[in-house]
Amino acid sequence: MELKNYSTIAISSFLAFVLITTAVTGIPTTSFENVFAQGENMSGMSQDQSSGVGESTAFNPEEIIKKEARGLGDTDLGEVQEVTGEFIVTQKGNVDKEQYYIPKNLVDHFDGSTVFFTVTEEEVKQYKRD
């Protein structure tokens, strides 16, 4: 336990030194910020464990099938029908069905019941297929 405290102090001191040095010399800190993004935070938990918000862009494709799909401004994109190589296929409507092939990179997050996309009602028209 005592060893962990010394390790934390040593790491904190080193990071403080690096940040001060980069501020004085003008070296970009981007690479040091990436260390935090990839590793563990000071509590010893990975960032995925410590985020606690339950929203994630990582999901199992099977778990989003038959889930609601929404865009920006609460745009109704229907229900997820399938996940293909590059697209998530949604279908809106019962009689006049509209299908959208939305690129996977437009997924903002999945909260367990709804898949949220970073696409507006106007933008989604380009992904409509008959």
C-alpha cells in the first residue's frame, strides 16, 4: 500500500515536471495527454471504468438490433434493423416504410435502449434507400 502511494507521488511529480517543461519550452502536450487517454487514471481504474455515465460508442452489433434510433434534434430515425460492414440500417414507419443506411462512424452513443447518431433530419435524407 505504501509503495503505491510513493508510485503515485512519483508519477504526479514527473507529470508536473513534464507539463512545466513543455509550457516553458513550447513543446506540444498532445502526446502527454494521450497517455491519460490510453492508460489508467490516478485512482487505478481505466477511464472506461471510471466514466460511470453508461453512454458509449462501443457496442455489440447484435445488442442494437430492434432498438430505437435517434438523430440530432431528437430526429426519429426509426428502429435498427441490421448492422452491415459499414452501415447501420434503420427503418421508419409501418405502412410507408423508409430505410436509412447510416454510416457507423455517425454513431454518437448507445444508451442501452436508443442508438444516437450525429445526423440531422435534413442530413439523413442522403442515406435514404428505397
